[in-house]
Amino acid sequence: MRQKIKAPVKRKDVRFFADSKKVIARYLTFSPERAQNLVDRILEMPEPTVATVLSQTLREFAMRHRSITRIFEANFNRVKWAVRNNKGLSNERRLLIGAYFTSEYSIESAAFFNPSAVESPDQTGLEEGQKRIIVSLRATGEGHISSIVFRQLVIDANNDIQVMPSARRVEVTDVVKDHLYKKPSFTTKLTEMNLPMELSHLVLDKLPEKFNYLELVNAKIHAMKTLAEDSPYRAELEKIIWLADSHYELHFSLDTDITERVIFPISDFEMRGIEDARFVKFNYQNGQVTYFATYCAYSGETILPKLIQTEDFYNFKIRPLHGWGAQNKNLALFPRKIKGKYYMLSRIDGVNNYIMVSDKVTVWEHPILIQKPMFPWEMVQMGNCGSPIETEKGWLLITHGVGPMRCYSLGASLLDLEDPTKEIGRLCEPLLIPNVEEREGYVPNVVYSCGSFISNGEVVIPYAMSDYASAIVTVPLNDLLNRIIEDGKKMRETSSKAGKLTTKTVAK
């Protein structure tokens, strides 16, 4: 039986449960032939029937979505190629066609897990000692499609937590694709995706050194015409557009609540989900504050690490991460630069923890191994549970480990402030293991987190309970740090006696 550490860990009486009533209206995809036949049938409807069916549809769904007619119009535009004669088409018929190509999707119906937490940029209207916190969660619906959703809580001077009410409706906003691509970095990323070099040249050689989305699409269409209908390269060529689709911006209306905003898969590269966002409040030396989040876009076959950037949680800029080190899952950005450089945690091999150093927040090379599994409860693999937290004694890193029967536990490590490649210490026993309530769920025997924070002398850790819901645990900061340092000394003594070091360490 695994043992927990002796530092007092307190489970808070706080739960984040999924809400299956939160639905989005998304485009309903049909094969081209089926779409054409459906449009033809709608075009044959008498105008009075069109008005009646549209009125019934609006009456039933208008209160469930913001501006449902805008959604219908957008979906009509996606299928208007099937309208043989667009002239004289009434607005009601256009909207009804759009309605037939729309379906509701319950974004939280299957699982609700892997939370991260950051201080909200809006700290107004609070009582003394209170702090507003934004919690991001991975919501999963039908077909195991994941998206990023938000909840909000207020924590007071006693670390009592109040979860704020969640809005009934959710909104998927319009996508803006006005990114200007640079040919060298775009080519490098295609190489990392194992796209044949001759295909990259077939498209990119016709483009200027900087190009926009429309120019790329036109170059791809031209390249398609040079390939035979049965060429296996045609499917490969689509990956160029997949990569371009992974650059976009989202802009939510100012009259939306944080709990109404959802970041739902947009491009083919993330068609199977947006996984495990790790948000961090990043502080620049000049006082500027930016919120970043790393996440994995999953196509069903390929993982593409990506970066979210926002200042206000209304406007989001989303980009892919580049470089050999930007592979696999478990990327987490440090909350500030160290000696003028960005630092990022990674797990490129799926087992061990690494650190990368970069001049650019989107380009990551040369991972440095810093931690390997050492204890039975982390022997299968280990990884981070979000960005490191700065303390006087070092960078506090909440980790996860996987042991027998694929049981997930939380652990903790301490890294040197000036050189995080050096490990000061690591807990020998888990910080948190699933209890009876937490071990049953969508994925059994799992506790997992994507980001924590410090409040009033305690580490506040939101965590998933076997993926069916999320909760919060707190632990006194000094007790935890002292135990990590103490266990670190034991590790070095054991390693010294064995005549070898299993990880890089530094004495304190």
C-alpha cells in the first residue's frame, strides 16, 4: 500500500462537477452527396412551410444559445455550394438550411477533469483578503472530444473557497485567421511532422518569405492540380493546411461571463480534442503580465503541442510550438524568465522530466534530462502537474507519478531558483493518492492536476478525481518544502552509498 507524506494535506469541501446542460451549436457534417440531397429537399419546401419550421426551431433553441441565427447563417455559408441557384433565396430559407446543418453538442457530458488555476486579471469588487481565481478544466463530450472550459472561485484570507455560479449558456466564438507565416519556421515544423520535403517545396516555393492564410490555401490548390487523382501525396498535402489552421485567434464578447467561454477544437489537427491546458501567469521584468497556456492538440493520430496567449481571457491567440523539444505531452512554462531566458518543462520520451531553455516562447530545442522515476509509485512514468511555483527555497514543482495498476499519484519536487536543471529534493512518498471517493470514475485510480498556486502560506492544488469531477487540496507551504528538502538529503545519501547519482542535485 502506498503511503502519503506526513505533511498535513487537507481536502477542501469543494467540487467541480460537469454540467451536461452546457451545449454548443456546431456544424453538422455530412458527405457531399448527402449534403446535396438534403439541401435539394429543403429547397423544395413551400415558403410557408419554411417559415413555420424555422419559427418552431427558433422557439425551441433561441434561449439555449447566444444569437442562434448568426450560427445558422455561418453554417449556411459552409454549405451554400450545394445551393444550385442562390438568387432570390429568402433569408428564412437560408437560416433553415443552416439549422439543418447544425447540431447541439454537450461539451461536459462524458468527463470533467485536469484543472489548472491562475489569479484572474480582474481583482476588483472583492473584500479585503479575497482573491479571484480562474480555473480551467478539460471538458469531454460525446466521442471523447475535449475542449477548454472555465470556472471561477474566490478564496479568502483563511483559504476558504467559494465557487462562483456558472452560466447556463456557453459560446464558441468566431475564428480569426490573419496570421502572417514565415517560410523558414513553417518549413521546419512541416519537417518535424515528417512531411516529405518535395511536397513542402511543391507548395512553399511559390510563396514569398512571409505569407498569409489565403496565399497558402491558393498555393496548396495549385499544387493539388499537379498531382494525379490517385496520388498518396494528396492526403499528405492536406497536412500543410492543418498546420496553418493551428494558428488562429478567438475573440469573445465583453458581455460573456468567464464560464460562458469555451475553446473548442477548430482545426483538423485538434479534431479529437484539446488536452490538458496548463495556464500560468507570466510576469515580465518590465511589469507586463501575460497569461500563457500549453496544451496538446490531438488529431486522432498526431499530437501537436500548442500555446495559448491572453491578457484578459476574452481575446486568445493560439499558435503551435516549434522545435525538436516541443514534442509529446506535458509541456509547462515557468512563470518568468531566468537570466533573460524562457524555461519550459517537457517529457519528450513519455517517461522522464526534462527542461528546455529558449530565447523565444514558441521555439524549444535541446531538452535536458532532470528527473527519472525513482520510487515504486512513479515507476511507469512521471511528469509535471503544471508550471513550477516560485518560493524562497526554490521552484516548487507538483508532479504526478504512475505506479502499479496504472494508479496516478501526486508528488512534489524542488528545483534550484537560478539553475532549475538542478533538483534540490523530491518527496519519497506521494503527496496525494486517490481515496475511496476519488478512485472510481471515467478513468479509475487517478488524481491529476495541471496547475496550482500559493495562497496565505498554503499550496492550493486543484485536481481531477478519476476524470469524472475535480476537487481542491491544500498543504502548508513550509511543511511541504521542509519535507522535500529532508527527503532530498536522504536521496543523496542513498545515492552516495550506492556510488552513483540518479538525478542532478544541488546541496542547500
